[in-house]
Amino acid sequence: MIQETPETSLSFERVVFFSDAVFAIVITLLVLEIKPPHLEHPGETELHHALIELIPKFTGFVVSFLIVGMMWIEHHRIFRYIGLYDGGLLWRNLLLLLCVSFVPFPTALFSEFYWSRTAFILYTASFAAVALTKLWVWHYAIGTGQLVGTNVSDTVKRRISRRSWAVPMACGVAILLSLFSVWIAPVAFVLIPLFARLLDPTSRVRATEE
């Protein structure tokens, strides 16, 4: 049964709060994968070497944190426009959260085996899966479910739909680059903001003007 708008429905707010909690837990789990080094013979030199060896883990944490953070912002953006919900939206959003909660594993795997193409492709595919399921949630809300507010224009719907392809596109480029070099492939992640801007040139327009 379709409920009221977020402002008047505690049930809808629970959906948003639960989603935010999952994103927060996932981001926390990312840093928990970085363990302080255990030194058999403690000393400054040994500690320096041990910290240098942790650089791939720190890098994996930062990259994953930023990408998951960007997708949380996008999730927040689309639910700002979704005012109603039904079972279809709940199950799609739950699948999205399933993909989000999986991210710490490929992050830890690639941080440990940063030279592995297989680990990198799994790592990249996990982000693509989150982005694509988020896009699925949005398309359901604006299409079959008709769950967005009546004040949401077709322009806004198209803008969000286009912008949502930024992460999958960057992931596709990253996987293609990994076929040539795993060391170069992660550079593709910096293309996410660029793709978002190209797909949505009017992103600087204020929300009140959307």
C-alpha cells in the first residue's frame, strides 16, 4: 500500500534512515580492514617499512570511501524527490543496500592483491552494481511505481537518470584499462565527476530551480 509523503510518514522515514545506516556501517567497515602493523622487532625503521606496505590499504580505503560517499549523496538526492513507496521500491532499495554492503570485501581483496586483475575487476564491478541498482530504484520510482512528487519536472527526472550513469561509465573504462594494465586502471575513477558533469551540464543549477 502506498504511504504518505516523507514529511508525514514515519514509515517512509524508516526506509531512508535504514538506508543511511547501511551506508554509514559500510564506510566504517572500510577503515576497519586497516589493521595496525604487528612488528616482531619494533623500531622506527621497521615501523616506517610496515606503514609503507599499508599504502595500498589506505589507498583502497580512501577511493572506496569517496565512491561510496558519492553514491550515498546520489541516493540522498533521489529520495529527496521520492515521496511515496510500495513493495517494489522497498525490494529494489534492499537489493541496492545488498550491493553496498558487499563493497568492503572486494575493497579488502584488492587492497591485499593490488596487482591482480581479477581482484580489481571484482572491486570495480561492485561499484558498478551499486550504481546500476540505484538507477533501477530511480527508474522504478519515476516509471512503473509513479512514486515521485507531482512537482518533480521531467527535466529533473532526465537529469538524475543521465547523471546516474557516471559511475557505471567510469567503471567500464576502468575494467577496459585493466586489460592492459592494473596499475593504470584505477585512474579511471577520477573520471566520475567529469562524466557526471558531461551527462548533466546544468548540475550547478540550484535545487529550487530544478
